[in-house]
Amino acid sequence: MNSARLILISLIFAVPTILLIDGPIVQGLVVAVLSVGTTIAAVSLRQGEAGFLLPVIRPIVGLAMIPAVWMLFQIVPLDNTGLAHPIWQSAEQALGSRIGGSISVNPGATLVALGQYLSMLAVTLLAAAVAVDRQRAEWVLFALVAAAALVAVVMIGHGVMHFTFLDEDRGSTGRAQARDCVALGLIASTAAAIRAFERRETAHLHPERSATTLLQTFAVCLAVMLCGIALALDLSGTLLFVVTYGLGMLLAVVVIRRMRLGIWGGTAIAVTALLVAIAIIGGQSAIRHTDFTLAFALQQPGALISTTQRILADAPWTGTGAGTFASLLPIYIDAGDIVADAVAPTAASNAAITLGRPMFWMIVVTVMFGIFVLLRGALNRGRDSFHPAAGASSLLLLLLFSFCDNGILGMPVGICAAGMIGLAFAQCTSRTTAQMGDAELRSGWHRQANGRHK
């Protein structure tokens, strides 16, 4: 398992490099590394860890495979079903021969998107397998903090030195990916700071760890500061709202646990935050004349917004096929309009177009369910509750960012997010509690059996 941990941490540390030189070759290398890492993790996972992990990840994998199955269904030829995209009828007339049409307007692009989605699911499973152990989980958390701090340094240097490699050369996608990585890093570093505070409270039990705890505290504070400065250089009202709510969920869990507010106190905080969010979102003027998936787009060209609005109006409920937005853009864009990067303005609009609105809203509901599960785990854990709390905060942050930019579609953000989510679910329940529950269950069975025997 040490080899699997090393592979996962190396992949996380490669996030700043992937951000700068992302491409098909890099994505292929990531898939190759992941295949090795997941194989090693599956072989080296101890029996006790596997017995604890399987019930945890089984529902995650089941829900996560629904979009994957839908992407695969979008590639299948669907003659005479009425589900195939109308573009295939025009192609048949142009070519004068019969074509087995599918939902996807570009099956090759959909197959690539499916591979990218499965690779991020593999990162989640690898992170869960590695982080099922408490010590290894801390390694993963600090790796995420370090990677985000490096991305924050890149963003700060980019803004201070007036570089353009995140703007002109990469279009809007590179900037959005860096911003989302740093926001996730702010949550990870805050969780690490909470961990350092908890360790400091128990330092008298382990005086030999005081120097290590002090060093870790300094490193975490430095990471928090770097992430905060990087986000401040790119600050807007929408970004402030997203980061406040994402980080606020983590801090709310800490307050509820520290002050022992219980379920009613937590409900009061949640209802208040929800009402404030509804008031802020409802007050946005763009929501009245723009599709909801585009109403909060950050710093996107007007030509791209209007083009995406037309695509959304024409997109069928089955979608146009995952990864096909770039294929649709030349058809809908007005003559003379120039778009630097053929990516949807927001991840939400991309999903609504390519996967269809029903699948998009099903994904939103699934994410909200994941947030609920992680919050429940964070409030029920005795210690190390910051792991599931940070995972819930990250899911909320990603959900809000999906309506603001397209950064979560990139591999760097995907690796950070998948690593955090896998870590959170692996640590959602204490292994000691789970083992005690199994022991009590077996004891009950034995008592029942003995009673029947007597």
C-alpha cells in the first residue's frame, strides 16, 4: 500500500505541472499511472481495510456509474427509436447512405469524455483505498495542501508579474482551473489547520510530537495565506459567495461540534444560510433573462454566452453526447465572433447540453446527497471529523463553481477534487466504531443462537 500511496501523492503533486502543460499526452500518462496505482492498491489492500472500505464505496460507485452508463448509451446506434440526434438524418441525406445514428453527435468525443470521467473515478477509489488508514489519510491531506499552495504561487506570480499563460494562451479554462484548485486548497489547508489545532490540544499526551506539530502548523498557515492571497487577486462578488459558502460549511461543522449545538442548532445554521443564499441568488438580474446554468458565469465573453444560450434552447432532453460542446460551437456561433477556447462557459451548461437536463439535475441531487452523508459522518465522528467535513465543503464548492465557470471540467481540478472526496468518504466513519458495530452485531447473533439452542 505504500507504493499506492506514493503514486497517489505523486499524482497530486503533479497538478501544477498538469495545469500548465495539459493535453492528450499528459492525460494518457495520468491514465497509465492510475492503472498501475489502482492495481497495486487492489492487491495490497489488507483484509480488514477491504472489509471496512467496500460498504463505504459501494454506494458511491453505484451512483457514480450512472452518468458513465448514460455516456455509453449515448454512443450506441439507435436506429428507428426516435432518440438519435437529428444531425444524423442530415448526414444520411448528404451522403446518400444509411447511418446508424446515436444520441451523441460525435461518438469519438463522447468516448474520450467517458474515459476522462472514469479516470477521475479511479482517482477517487485510489484515494479512498489509501486514506482508509488514518496515518495515510493525513499524508493525502497534506499532499493536497502542498499542491494547492504551489498552484497559488503560480497564480500570484501570474498576477504580480503580469504573465499571460493563464489567460491568452490557455483561454479562460486555465484561469478557472487554477482558481478552483486554489479554492479547494483553501478548504484542505483549513482542514489541516483544524487538525493541527486538535493535535496541539492533545500535545501533552505526546510531548515528543510537539516540534513536528509546530512545523506542520506553520506550513498549514503558510498554505492558507497563499491560497487566500491568490483568490484575493482574482476576487469578485460571485467568487466571494462561492468560497464563503464552501469554507463556511467546514467552519460550521467545527462550531456545531465545539459548542455542542446538536441537530437543532445545526438545522438553524443550515436554514439561515439557505435563506441568505436564496435572497442573494434571487436578487441577481441576470437570472431573469439568462438560462440558470449561465446566469452566474464568471468573466466569460458575451459571444460565448449568447452562443451557449442558443445551444441550450435547441439541446434535446437526452443531450448531444458528453464532450461534444466543441463540435456544436462552430454550428451555432455567429459569423465574426471569436472564441478563444471551445469550452462551455460553465460546467453546468456543459452538462445540461451534452448529458441532457434530466441527467444534469440527477447529478446535482446526487452531489447534495453526498454532502448530506459526509456531514452526518462529520457530526457523528469522535475525532478527525475534519476529513468528512472538508469533503462536504469541497462538494458544495464544486457544485457552486459548476454554475460559475468551467474549471471543474479540467483534469487538475478533477484530481484535487477526486482526492479530497475519496479521502472524505474513507474517513467518514471511524474504523473503530465500525468494528465495534460489527462486534456488537455478531454478539447479538450469538445471543439469539444461544437462546434458540436453550
